[in-house]
Amino acid sequence: MITSKIILGSKTNICKFVIKGKNEDMTCGYANTLRRQLLEETPYIALTNIKFLKNNTIFNNEYLNTRISMIPLSFPKGKVIFKDNKYQWKDEQPIFNGEMNNTNNSIQEFTSKELVNNDEASQYIKEDILFNESWETSGYTTIAKLQKNEIFKISVKPTIALPTSNSVYSPVGTIEYDPLYNDNDKYDGQITLTIEMNAKAPPSAQQYLFDALYWLEHRLLNINKINHTPSKNKIKEVVFTDITHTLCSLIKIELRKILKDKYVAYKIPHPLNKKIIFHIESTDPIKMIKKAIANAIKIVNKLKSTINIINPTINKIVKSTETELIKDVSKFKYLLNTFYPNSAKKNYNKIRNQLQLTTDSIYSITKQKHKKILKILLDEIENKNEKSIFEGFANVGSDTSYLAIFFKHVYSVEYDHVNFNALDHNVKILNLQNVSIYEGDMARYIDRPVQNILDSSCVYFDPPWLRKNEDPLNWEILTEDRPLIISDQTIEELIDLLPNNINYVLIKLPYNYSDKYFNKIEKYTKIKEIKDTDRVLFRLLKRNDY
């Protein structure tokens, strides 16, 4: 069992992270993994794309290239995203141009101020891309000194990469961790990790620590190149080709917890060869490795949750950055058939061809055969035609139209703007007069109940959950060991926050979603569930005092 807490001081560039655990090897292993992640595997910004347009100074370009790349930069949130397995500027990439022509007899300094001292780049002073003299530095960084008649002209673009590619991408000054020992020189149950950044500027040490845990989790989630050749030997060999020593130590720690006294070890045949070989004493080493990775993800998530920060500096985008409308819906007839118009059957085809689908909805719409399962559970709810239902994740309205058949009124909420516009369009096309739609975060409606949910006696949730094409590790393992998180709360926590007027909760889940989370719900009890071979589980809960 590992717990942690963050200790902040008066300076934002320094913080302490206390990791507590009874097992010294395990606690030290996580501290060392985090140290390596901070130093080597967390992306940052540096000036490495440099063009020398004119330089007749005594400083050669190679020397100046190194000097410029080491200028300390700040890195505010929201400027960069991780999409399609690469770092991309969310808006246009910044370009800094600087020029100096020394016509004086005295020597002139070309500093980093020259790079932002023009109309094109002045906005980046305000946005803190480059250090300026207001911070605790000696002023702007000197790049070159020009004698009389010397000209210096450059164009610079900031780039993002991992410190493993070049140390200039690391903003960290020092990192150390110290195990605590008692008077008898025995481990006392905690390790303190101290992080000091190079300068007092965004991101803070606390933010960069959060970023490190965020990217550590991302790397664990995306381990997928695992090779195993079946063998009769007691010790099985498993080969990884897409991870580094940083992750191996974590996997080994978790494997030893699972396998107890059985043999676990790994070796790196050559540092230049991206190949790591594990030797594991197990009849099913792949299953054990996946379980170890899932356990490591849980602990990393727990460590991350103790830091009072929600968003990383760089957001990773697994799918497309934005949901988009699908231009030609004709090839998705099987999805269009899941919508139910409030009109005569003879108009069905004409109406359905006018519906809108999005790139997100084609994964989220409840299939026709699952609608039949939904109907079986709906039949358990008495007097539906006199009740209203609150739908938490409406998407583009397929389930909305189905619920409208049975309930007096449907209140539907959708947070994605593109999905919401399609929902609005579809509700009008389907002529759903007993449906009211709202754009926003469903969790906020529960935290601070408003009239639409207070007027309802039932709730239907079809929350987004992991899909196999998004997580190569295999979402079955992950959803068994991880709860569904909606707006920083588990779906179970949200259910327990529902106002007292909600008597029934109907929810659509992955077929193997663990009961250990639902068993923690205090206000509701499961009365019926149906699993489908197509990896879908429908569950109906009833309020205990109803």
C-alpha cells in the first residue's frame, strides 16, 4: 500500500513529495522511477530550431546554437497538445526573429530580449514563453557580443521533445530522494523526493511533478509490444521492444508482489538496442505482466491524485482533437435505424436520412440489439409513462429518442459542443416534443441539482469508457481494475450524490466492469443486470428506501 502527500514551500520552483509505504524496496522503486521520469521522460520546450541568417561575429554558429538552446524557457499550459504520437502546437508555432547591426565603437550585447522585442513576438512576453527581466534572473540571457560593424541576425522556433533526446529539454535542476530511517537504522516507512526547477517560472515544481506522473501513466497505458514464445521451461522469457528501464523497474516491483517468492528479473542486452528481456516464473507470463501494469497504473493514479492540480502542461489527445460531423451518413444505416421518430412509420426512411452523426457517435450509439436489452430493464420501472428521466450522456440522441417512447419527459445533457448541435438537430428532425436538451457537464447537474433533475425520478447513464482501439494494452484488463471517471469523480460517487427524488438508475457499462466499485454504492441496490456477448453490460439500480 503506497500513499503520498505534497509539501510546498515559499518558492514555487521547489517542492517535496513524500511517498509512504511499508516495503522499502517498493517505495524506493516508485521514487526512483519518478526521478527518472522527471529527468528523462517528461516533454518540455527548448529553442533548438535555429536559423542563422547573418553572422560575422567571432562566435561560430555551432557554439551559438548550443548557447541559444540552453536559454531557460517557461512553458505555460495549453500551448501544446500530444496528438498522433507527436507534440504539436495548438495554435501557430511561435517564431522569434532577432537582428542587430553594431555601428558603434563600443561592444553591444545581443540578448534574448532581441528575440521578443518586435511586434510579431511581443505577445509571447505576456504569455511567458521566454524569460524576461522581471523574474529572478540577472536579466535577459546574453547570446552574443558584437564589435563594430558586426551583424547578427537569427530566426528561432521553440520545439518540444523528451530530455532523453537532448538535455536542453529538461527544466529540472536537481532531484533527490531520501529514505527515512529511525534511531535503529531501520527504514521508517517513507521517502521524500525533492524537486528543484532551474528557475522560478511556469511550470512550478508541483506542476512538473504532476506532468511526470501524467506521462508515466500514459506510457504504462501504451505498452503494447510484448513478445512471448511458449515454452515448457519453468522460467518463461518475455521480450519488450517499446519501453525503457524506467518502466521495467515498476513492472518488476509489481510482478514480485503478484508472484511472491517466484523468480522475476529483466536484462537489457545492449543500451543502444530497444529490447528488454524479462524472465518470469509463471505459467502465463503475459497475464501476469498485464496485471502488474494495471496495478502500477492504479498506484500512479493514486500518487497523482494527491497533487492539487487537474490538467497537465501538455494534454495528450488519443483520438482526433475535436469531434466532427460525418458528411455522408448513408453508410451508417445500421446506426440510423436506432433512432425513433415521433411520426408515422411511412416517413421513417426519409426522416432518418436527415439525421446527423459525428465521429464520436459512431462508437457510442447503442446498437439495435442492445435496445432490446434496454427495454427488458425499462420494463422493471413501474408507471414509466408518468415519470421523467434524466439522461446524463445524450451524445447525438439515439437513446434519447428511445427513452422518449416510454417516459413522460426526457431531460438530456451532452457536454461535447459538436455532439450537442447534432443532438439539437436530431431532436427537431425526429419531432421529439417530450425531450428537453441541455449543453454542459452532467456531473455539475448532480453536484448542484437543478430543476430538470429534481423533476425526474429516473436516471440513465451511458458514460464514455475505454475502447480497445484506444488502449493497446487491452481495455478488458483496465476496466476491471479502474473505475469509470467522470469529471474527476467515479461514476459510483456520482450515483450516491443523486438527489433523493431519483428512485431508479439505469447504466450501460463494459461487460466486465467490476462489482467491487458498485458494491461501494450506499443509496442504491442492483435489482437486475443483463450482459451481452458483445461486451456490453446493462444494470438497473433501485433506491434502497423506495
